[in-house]
Amino acid sequence: MPCPVTDFSAAFDPLDLSDPFPLLARARREQPVFYSPAINYWVVTRYADVKAIFRDHDSYTAANTITPIVPFSAAVRKMLADGDYSPEPVLSNNLPPSHSRIRAFVNRLFTPRRMRSFRPAIHEIAARGVRRIRERAPVDIVSALTYEYPAYVLFHVLGVPEADVPRVKAWAGNRITLYYGRPGADEQIALTRDLVPFWRYVVGLVAEKNRKPQDDLTSDLIRMRAGDDSRLTLNEIASCMITLLVAGHETTTAQINNALLHLLRERAHWERLCAAPETVPQALEEMMRYDPSVCAWRRRTAKASRINGVDIPADADLLLMLNAANRDEAVFPEPDEIISARNNLRDHLAFGYGIHYCVGAPLARLEMAILLEALTRQLPGMRLLPGQKIEYTRNISFRGPVSLRVTW
Ligand code: HEM
């Protein structure tokens, strides 16, 4: 086995998301699979390798996708046990056959038909958001609009009270730092204090919907359960809900922000969109390829394997660089250019691939397109304020600017 510690191993900081592309492009060419001692993961950068790993879910499991990068301390484990914190693997980090059973139910929530039924409400949420900022330029469009917009949409479809958006957003953000960042011992304890109330909130929500089902996706799941634990347990439904209440808005917020940043930075793209708002879906697809908000995702080897000539032991953790795979020149010619007319636009891996492919993709596509179209129609003069520093939070998976100052 070659020495795992290489040039790339030393240079790669998996939590620094400020400008990962140049180093990843070099790695993709020179050493497409390398070891990162910073987190004890093997890093995979080529499109074909990442896709093959996603496809082969027996050899590469999703068991580690919600594993904290910094293992929980004894104090944190005690806090969670004392607080009855008991989400179980249901979707992201679950394996077949349990994953297949639960996923079959959740798939039925996100059908195109069901998504279409939410279209008028999403239009209204987007219009309300744009109305609120119209007279306020210049603004930080993240704090003024895109931070909360996907949460309002998600809460509407899941049947969660809108008044709870601020606290659930805060809980979800902390959960990301806890699992995907590198908190110190005290910070880990502080972040965990939020996890227990978040879980209790979700358990309470499911109990409430169980008592009184309504016209929303949470109630749909309860109806599918039909009171039968062999189909789904209430704890499994609560575990799905806490997953959705993180995965269903942080990702979309960051993806809208990435799209706005690049379209406004190379403003000819923005102007073309304003002239032809019906091309927003293609532009968004290209933005997901160019700068995916889930920039890296994880898998674990079920047995010893060889990836692009590198021997990897069993039970090893892999970091699949979706942002590097999406810029693989073998699949996307001129990968560093924004080209919304690509003939393989939807081949990107921003939503993953295979049995864990993002179940919320239809909702994400719909809500992003509705908002971007509203912005191009109503604020076509939007531009970035010059001289601002674009900052990203330190974590391994979720990339999107923390703030974006714009005017019009
Ligand atoms: C632009 C926005 C989004 C991006 C970039 C994104 C990306 C991803 C990625 C990369 C995965 C992992 C796929 C894999 O392991 O193969 C995933 C899974 C998942 N996503 Fe999304 N996602 C987005 C929006 C959403 C939304 C809106 C929801 C829910 C309403 C959602 C719910 C989920 C769930 C539950 C999973 C786990 C699925 C499973 O393991 O079966 N995501 N997403």
C-alpha cells in the first residue's frame, strides 16, 4: 500500500470551504484518491469513482453520514441519554432493508403531483419574501430572505407552525456544527444543549399530528403508518422529521446563495436570466453542478476495496467530493465555466446518486426556481456590493456564503 500521507494530505483542510476548487482540480488530475489525516478519511475526487461508490451500496455503506467528525465526549453522551435523545437511522445513515422500507414511504410524500399541489403556496411565500425586501436595498439578502425562505416552504409542506421557523433554524444550524464541524469540548456541550429540545419538539409534533392529522406531509406519513408499527413506528417518523427539518432547508438556503453569488458575480448570466426567466431551471441545474451546497458527502467501506488504484481497508471512511466530481473534465467539458446549455446538465452529483438520492430534490428544484424567477422578474437591477468578503462556515459538507450584500 502506498504511503497514505502525501502532498495533498497535508495541504487539504476539509473544513475550509472558502476556495476548495484549485486544490481539488489538481488532486483530481494528479492523485484522485488521497488520505486526509486531519479527519482520518480517504478523499475521492473523480466523477466516475464517486458515482461508482454511490451505486455500490453493498460495498460502500451510508452508515457514517451523520457521524460527528469530533466524537461525542462522555459528558455529551450522558446529556443525550438523560434527555431521552433517541433518533434512529431511518434515511441518510440507514442501510437496506430498513432503509428501503422507510424510503418507500417517504418517496410517496415527494411525488411530482404532491409537489405541484404546493406550488401556489410556494409562490405566495416567495412573493411575500421579495415584497419584504423590495424597498430595503442595500440588504444582506441571506439574512433578509434566503436564510428563512426554504424553512417557510418546508414548514408549510410538513405542517409545522410558521412561528417556529427561527428556533428550528437555530437548532438545525447548531446540529450541523455539532456533526459536521469541529467544535471544542465546551462548544460541543453548548451545542448539545440545543439537541435535546430539538428532539423533544419533533416528538411532540409527531404526537400532535398522530392525534389530529391534517393536510400535510407529516400527517401523510402518519396515515401511511395506519397505526401499524411493522410498517413504521412513531419513533421512526420522528427520526424522519428531525432529518427533514435539517436536510430540507440548510441545503436549499446555501444552494440559492451559491447561485446568486455566481450569477451576480458574472453578471452577464444574471442579465440573460432576467431577459428569459423561463430558463431559470436550467441555470439552477448548472449552478448545482458548478457549486453544490452539499459539497462533500460520506460513505464507509464494508470490505477492503481498491478505488482508482488505491487500496482502502475495510471500515474506512470516505469523503466523496461532490464539488470536485461535478467539475470533472471527463464528464463536463470546460468545467470551470458556467454553461447552462450543457447537454448533460442533470448528470451532476449534487443530489447524490443511487438508493440515497436526495428525496427532497423535487421540492428543492421547485422552490429554488420559484424564488429565482421572482427575483429576476422583480429585481432585475440586482447586483453585488463591491469589496465584500465572502465567508463560509467551517464544516466538511455544507457550503454557501454566510452573507451576500446586494443592492438594486
Ligand atoms: C438544493 C438543495 C439540496 C441539496 C443540494 C441536497 C443534497 C443531498 C445529498 C447530496 C444527499 C445525499 C445523497 C446520497 O447519499 O446519495 C441528500 C439526501 C437527502 N436529502 Fe437532500 N438536498 C437538498 C434539499 C433537500 C430537501 C428540500 C429535502 C427535504 C425536504 C432533502 C432531504 C433529504 C433526505 C431526507 C436525504 C436522505 C435520503 C436517503 O438517504 O434516502 N434534501 N440530499
